[in-house]
Amino acid sequence: MSKKIQAIRGMNDLLPADSQIWGFLDNTINNLLLSFGYKYCRTPNVESTETFSRAIGEVTDIVEKEMYTWKDNNGDSLTLRPEGTAGVVRMMIEHNLPREGIQKVFYNGPMFRHERPQKGRYRQFHQVGAEVFGASDAKIDAELISITDSLWKSLQINAQLEINSLGSAASRASYRETLTGYFSDNKDRLDEDSSRRLKTNPLRILDSKNKDLKVLIAEAPKMIDHLDRESNEHFKSLKNYLDHLEIPYKVNPKLVRGLDYYNQTVFEWVSNELGSQGTICGGGRYDGLVEKMGGNPTPAIGFAMGLERIALLIHDKSKQLISDRPHLYFLSMGESAHFESMKISRQILEVMPNITITNDITIGTLKSQMKKANKSGADYALILGEEELAKNVLGLKPLKGQGVQQSIELEGIIQHLQEIL
């Protein structure tokens, strides 16, 4: 017997049993974003490596350690996308979309990072992201946070909002010098990873998960104390919006996000129900990224959320969140009835597309088909045999104790189903 082929570690199958949760999540998030005026977009899973190295930053963990990169037959360096923003920015520039006015878009799809798989963190994972181009006021920062807050409420997820400001490019550069001086003076207390970051991006030391550095990081100079006037005003405005929207938040001076392109507002939604993988959504401003990638100066902001982590959070409450589609199980006996059952099923679904009809395909006895109908979890069984065809009726049998079997005229079956489902 041949050895079984298995999925690559960290790249998981979506099993039929979980498909309802994922379909519900997709529909809920898509409808929410559409209701706020965001339009769906899609970028390729594979981009030029430069798309990510230029956008994310050469010295980030993603670019240095986690990207799936290879040379194609032409010698070009290609990469499976590790995140969504860089590809959307490339799309905006390539198609000159910001010239048409403010762009509000969202995407949904797989991302790829080579890292150690663990609960809520996989090598192929799925994200929904929303991006806005051309709006500089803190009002749009607040709108994106408000959208996510509405989502958590609808999904019954308890999450805490943390916010920070990374300031303008100028204030950030000044702060970087201050931070470099502080950590250089305490270089003997840094671990190997932080020592490397001291030379490349000292802000990332603030994001270290090493518990031995907790006190050192807590006593470090804070970006929030080194903001220029404009950055202070922007952050103050954001907090005023959140207060007015009655969205609780915590200012976290250590929040820097993992990517180099952020400036001004950064935020994360954190749940304490997922252990160490507590961040379920994060985002912020990246006003300089469009220009950095070859476009005209364009203010921009966005967020991304990991669907695997959200699916974990709602798994135990999915039955109370998700309304089951009405389900009919169609039994047929005899060749003519088999043909007619297919035709009737299609006619019903053309009028009632939001129900499910399972048409029995075992061609078994009435008893065996009814056994499958009861096991399927369907609400009703539709029964069609030669006798029913001769009388031009259809048997309708409740499967969940709603009454006794009835014979319904074929011409009136759709109207009857509309009344009872």
C-alpha cells in the first residue's frame, strides 16, 4: 500500500464540518465593509519580491526569515505574499487609482509565512484587510476602528483596543536616535535578537516578547512623549472620536506593530482567549508608503485581521450565531420520479435560493432513503414515487416532530414551502 500524502505542516485543510463557520465569517465581514462603502479588490498571491522588501522593510522578521521566495525561469525573484497591504499599494500605483479620489477597498485571501506553526499561527493563513488611500484626517482612523468594534459586537467577541502614535517621519527619526542611545547605554542587558535590532530598527526592541527585557523596555523613552505638534493633534483627535463613539481604548506606548511602514496611528485588538496569539486585528497609518513604492505622496491607513484566530474565538458559540438554512431532503422511487425530483428541486431553488435541498442519489428503497433523511438533520422530507406522480402530488414529511406527513399538490408546493420555511 502506498504511503499516504499529507498536507504541509502549517498549511491546513478546511474541512466540510467547519465550512459553515468560514462562510458565515466571510459573509458577515464582507457585508459590514460593503455597508461602510468599501469595495472588494483582489491582488495576486505571487508578487515580485521587491514589492514586499521595499514596503515591509529589509530588516523585518518577515523579509529576513519568513517569506517563501524563489527565482522563476526568467531569473526574477518572486514571493508568495506574506501580507496584503504591499500588494494593494502596488495595485493602486500601477492603475493610478488615487487620482480618481479617495479609495476605500478590502480584500480577503491567503497569506504565507514560513514560521513555526502553533495554535492561531500557520504557514498559510487567511486575512481580511481594509485599506483607505487619500484621507489624512483622524476621522478615517476612527472609522476603521469603529468597523472592527462593530464586528466584535456582532460576533460576540470580547476584545480590547490598544492604540499608540508613532508620529511623523521627522519625529520618529528623532525618537529613534533617543531610543538608540538608551539601549546602547544598556547594551549588556539586550538579548541577541535585540542587539541585532539595535543596529537596524531599535523600535522593534519595544515589541520584544523576551520577559527578561520587560523592565528595560518599560523604562525606555516613549514615542508618545516625543511627538511633534501635528502628530499630537492627530492623536488627540483620534481619541476624541473614540470617546464620542464610546469605544474604550488603552494607550500602549510599546505598541509599534511589526512592519516598518507605519507612522502616526497604530492600533491592535487583543483577546485574552487565545493565549500568546492574542492579537486578532491590527493596523495603522502608512502615509509614506505609496511614495516609497513609486507613487505620488498619498496618505493611507488600513487594518488586517486573521480569520483563523477569529474562527477559533467563535467556534463554541457558532450555533447561536449562525442561522441554519432550511434543509429539505428529497426522496424518489422509480425512474420517472428520479427525473422529476431533479426538475422540481431546480424549480424550488430558483424561487427560494436560500434553502438547501439534498436530492437522494443512492437510488435505494424508501426505507433506506428515509433513514438517510433522518440522519441528515433536514427539516422536511420531500417524497416522490410513481403513486405520487400519478396523483400529481408530493409527500411532505416533517423530520423534527412538527406534525404528520401531508400530500401537497405539485403546482402549489413552492407556495406551501414559502409559508412554512
